[in-house]
Amino acid sequence: MAPYVTLVVLNWNNAGDTLRCLASLESLTYPNYGLLVVDNGSTDDSVQRIRAVYPTVTLLETGENLGYAGGNNVGIRYALEHEADLICILNNDVTVAPDFLEPLVATACSTPSIGGVTPFIAALDAPEQIWTAGSAVNRRTEEVTRLHVGEPVSAWRERFPFAVDVASGAAMLVKREVFETVGLMDEDFFLYYEETDWCLRVQRAGYQMMAVPSSQVLHKVSAALGETSPVIDYYMLRNHLRFVGRNWTGLARRRLQCSIVGQNLLTIVAYTVKPHGGARIPNRNARLLALRDALVGRWGKMGADVAAVCYPQKTG
């Protein structure tokens, strides 16, 4: 019998994308799977809309926004408790081809050293171009780079799977034994860097992560937070420092963290000198608070003082 796969789809105030994802999953050709939706504390009518269209799909409600890692961990724990052999994490803004699971399962199960796999991902509005095929981490500079961006999907369809440092958090399939050995994703990141950190932990445990060109999905690359959002500035900077702190040691860790702080202090100065009519002040303040929180070890969901800077329209 084919290994049993649990697909975990995380929703947060976005039933429209989630329903499109679930509609694509209805056509799967893989013979042995279950579907799980985790609602991550939505404050809109997401739960009612999803249940109305898919009343038989298991839907777990967290009751609050636990972040990317926390919400997915709820689904992963459920899958492990219900005897899943493999767990497939999917962003709710992903749509899949009917046969996307078969090559992922075949690759994951081909050798014990493979812990997880990721498909090739194209953007929904540019389906013939690769958006990511996994990522590489430069051990000297800690730079994380998406692989084969912009290359034609057609040029890769018949190629063999290959090792990557990081499987995309938008779509990855993982053996249950990896979660049992390595543990779940670190919820203290809340948003950004959590899957990158987790994949490096998987490698240190002796497993490989692989990209599978014959499996492809489409990803609605989101601009929901906006390119200049102070929310992004806060979580990216704070978690960048946490990521380096957890995955480098000694002088290398100190050097990299000092470089990150120095670069951001220059940006903070630039936003102060040229605030663009005040538009950059929230970004500046978010970065300052990120440096403070990283220094004192304040992780997880941003505090109320940070939210007042990042979401002034909600707290003003």
C-alpha cells in the first residue's frame, strides 16, 4: 500500500485562497492521503466559508494566531497522532497539479537518508518560470538564496532530484521519523526564517532535503504585507539575528550578527535623515524594536508596543 500522506493547509483570514487550494487538491491522483485544514485564529468568516464548501474535511481551530510555525505545528502534531507516514505542508495560496504528490513520495521513500522533499514552485502569474526550487544557505555569509529563480520550468521537468539546504515553506513533504527525531519548527520565530532554521536542523541530524523537478506547484506570491511593511522589517531583522544565533557558533556567529546589526543601523540612520515625509518612520522604529527584542531575547509574536508601531491604524 502507498504510504499514507497527511496534507496540512494553514489558513489565516484568507478563505478565498484556501478554497482554491482545496479545490486543486480534490483532483489528486495519489491513492492514500488525508486532508487537514488548520485555521490560525482567523477573525473573519473563514471557518464558516471553508466548512460550508468542505464539511467533511477535518478543520482544526487554534483560537489565536500562532504564527507560521505554531499553526503548522498544530497540524503536524495531529498528523503524527493519526499515523501519517509522511506530512505535506502547503501554503493556502498554493495550487497543485493532480500528480504532484507521486514523485515527492517516491523520492522521499527512495533512501533512508532523505528526510524531506520540495517541489519546483512557479508563481501563479508566471507559471512557466521557476519561483523557487528550494534554497541554498551560504555558510560563510549566512545568505539564503532561492535556487533557479526565473529559469524555464520546461527545462527542468525531466531532471533528477537534487539536494538543497532548505525546502520551501510553501510546499514540502517530510517523513514522520524526521519530526520524531528533530522535533517541530521553532515557534519563537513566529514569522520568517522558521523553515530555514528547521531544515538546517534536519541536515545536522543526518538527513538530506531534496528538490524534485518532476513535481510542480503554483504559488500566489503574496504582497499582502507590502514591500515596505514595518511588520516585515521587524520580524525579518529580529529573526535574522535569532537564525544566526542558533546555527553558527564562536567568532563566526559574532561576526555575522555584528554585520547584520551594522547594516541595519545604517538603514535606521538613512530613514531618520530621509524619512520620506514620515513614511519611513514606522520602518525605522520597527527595526529599532527588533534590535532591542533580539538583545533581550524577546521572541514569538510581537508585543503590544511593537504592534503599535507596525499597525498604527489599529492602535491609534
